[in-house]
Amino acid sequence: MIPAPGTERNRLVATTAGLFLGGLAYVLTRPLGASFADWMSMPRERGGLDWGDGRVSIVLFVVIAAFVAYLATTRRDVQPTADRADAADSAAFVPT
């Protein structure tokens, strides 16, 4: 089978865009997360919450694990595809 013209280019553009956006999200959110964790673990005299590194690590682990478990069980982050939407529509249809 011969691919349609431009198919390889479209795939390359989509892959490159995905890599760029993923890298951009990492670069933009990494300092924010590090600053937030530093603020929580910093002593009160320096303006922090004085939780300490260990407690901050445990709290953030629990929050992230709970969020992942929530998304895994509810699947709210999953986009419906055309074949799943069609299957759901046909399953709901009851002929009379």
C-alpha cells in the first residue's frame, strides 16, 4: 500500500510538535514545582512552612498517587474515540 502524499511529513510534524510541547511543559513547570517544594520545606524564619524535606516528599507522593489512582479508576482523562463512541451509541439503542 502506498501512503498518501504528505503522510510522512504530517507524522514528522506531529511528532516534532509533541516533543516540543512536552519539553516546553517540563521546562515551564519544573521550576514552579521545585520552588513550591522548597517553600514547604524551608524553615519558618525564612518564610517557609518548616515541613522538612522528608515530610514534603511524602505529602507530594501521596497527593500525586491519589490523583493518578483517581484518574485510573474514573478514566476522566481518556478521550472518547469514534469506535468507542459508536459502540456506546449502539449499546444504548434498544430496538422495539
